[in-house]
Amino acid sequence: MSKKTVLTKEGFKNLEKELEILKTKKRKEISKRIKEALVFGDLSENSEYDEAKNDQAIVETRILELEALLKNAEVVDENELSTEYVYVGCKVEIEDLDNKTKIEYKIVGSNESDPAKMKISDESPIGAALINKKNNEILKINVPNGVKNYKILRIFK
């Protein structure tokens, strides 16, 4: 049995959109490139053909990955989430107790993680430590550069 993939509705829609683009637009582009490369003749020394076939393999692999992810997805309805505990799909404001800075994260599944947009995975050190915790809890979290102390200030949608 495959592992369930936890996704927000937004993450699910984004993966569906990526899959649709790969199946339609990208497949057609690569097919066209392969046909054009075949015109050049000898396939043993045809770099355009080799490159197009490699790109085709990458796209087909990604299509299979996305289909498996979507098939095994558990979509979290963020509107139904309680703000009593931290779950995938909620936002959480925490305070770094070591340097007194506040940070706001959205907790997402690993396939949606985007630290630049403050979306952290439920499998990341901080995300995993926050899951199922409540307001005002103080946590010691092992991060790549040591142990950090955080306090949960607010859980919201």
C-alpha cells in the first residue's frame, strides 16, 4: 500500500494543474522535437534526438509521480480545522525564545513546502515538532544549526 500524501486544497490543485500541463503541452512539445530531430538522420550521433528522448523520459516519470501522489492524496479541508492544535493546513505564529523574534508559518505537506513563502513541511524539523501542539506550548526543536527554543503564540486559518 502506498503512503498517503497530505495536501492542502491549494497544493492538490497545483499538482493537478502541473499534471495537466505535462500531459498536454509538454508531451506535444517533446513529440514535435523528436519528429524534428528524426529528420537529421543518423540517430547514433543525433544530440537533438537524444536530448528530446531524455526530456521525454523525465516528463513521463514526473507524470507517473504526480498520478501516484494525487491518487494517494489526503486533502485537508482547512475550513474544518480546529485552531486548538497545529495541523497541516493551518498557520502558526511562533516566537524564537533565543532571539525574541516572531515567525509565522503555514504548515503544509512535504510536496507543497516552499520556505521562501513561509510554507514549511509537516516533515521538516520545525513542522514535525509543531504538529499536534497547542497554543502557549514551549518546544525545544533540533534544527540543523543546533537546538532552538520556540513558543507557540497563535494557531489560525
